[in-house]
Amino acid sequence: MIKKILMMSVLILGLPGQLIADHHALTLEARQPQSNLNLISVEIGSEMTTIVAEAAQTLEIYGRVYMTFKLSYNSTNTGGTYTFEGRAYPDQDTAISGSGAGIWRRDGTMLVLDQLVAVSNGTVNLDRIVMNPFTRTATIDVYIKE
């Protein structure tokens, strides 16, 4: 039995990483340059915090953008999960909506949010948002699955 375990260990450890690794790759492309957000309101509750934000400028792809984040807490209040709703107005005649979910964590006084968003135009975005509650600002990096 020990010989079998040793032989199996040698085979597993001796195989090149290329034979063991899963080679499925995910390529992400920046959908637009990093953008700035203004945090319009923050409503803190015992079970959830709601943050409303808007783009500080007209975004390259989405135009005027408004967002609501509903953050639930983990057991230590240092992170958790959240849901997201957004509306974008690329021009006066077009409206786009997005719904998503993600995870958030506290990094010092900053909040770091990673979310997956299904957009009504058929795209799926992966976003990273870093919020600074002290300055009431945030940055957002939007990626699209390539």
C-alpha cells in the first residue's frame, strides 16, 4: 500500500504543470478608461448599507450613469456580498440598465467592490469599484469578457 502511495505521489508531483493545469483562459478587455464616481448618499443600517453614486463625468461608453449598491455585512463587518442596479443614458434617446451582484471588502477606510453585471444591451461586465467614503468619491474600472 505504501509503495502505491509513493508511486502515485511521484507520478503526480513529477508530471509537468502543463499536464495538470486547466488551460482555460479568461481574457478581459477594458470597456472604457477608469472613471470617477461621486457618492451621492450613504444609508447605514444594522444589516445593510445602501450607497447611491453617479458618474462624475459623462462616461465614454455609457454616458450619464447612476448606480445603487446594497451591501450586506459578513460576521466581522469587514466585507460581504452586495447587489447592484444601474442606469445609463448614452444619449437623450437611449437608456440602458444593468443588474449585478458582487463581493466587497474593507481595505483600511476604503471599500473595494468586485461585481459581475448583466447589461440590457447583452454585454456582461466585470467591474472593480474602489470607494473612498471620506472624500465621497470612487473609481470604477469596467471590463468586458473578450
